[in-house]
Amino acid sequence: MAKKSKKKTTKQINNKKSKKSSKQINNNVSKKNNDPWSFVLYVLKSLPWWVIKFIDWIYTLITATIVYLLT
């Protein structure tokens, strides 16, 4: 009988921990949803550096072409 009561208490403790962690996750999600720029920053931070360098290179080529054609 001691084993059964021990199992019940560990299940109760695990349930309490999972409830706390789910509340913390919900709080973090609700905080992030309030700020519209948080998603933009998340996307920019998750991009690899070479993608950003490639976009910068393309922008530089387009700008240089426009300046060359206008002069």
C-alpha cells in the first residue's frame, strides 16, 4: 500500500508542475502577442546570416544600377 500512495503523490506533484509550466507558457505567449514587433524581430533573428547578406547584396546591386543609369 505504501507504493500506491507514493505513486499518487508523485502524480499529483507532476500535475502541479505541468499546470504551473502551462500557465507560464500562456503568460509568455500573451506578452509576446501584445507587441507586434516581437514577431518581426523573431523572424529576423531566426534567419541565417547568409540570407541577410544575400538580400543586402541584391539591394546594393539594384541601388548601384539605378545610380549608374541616372548619371
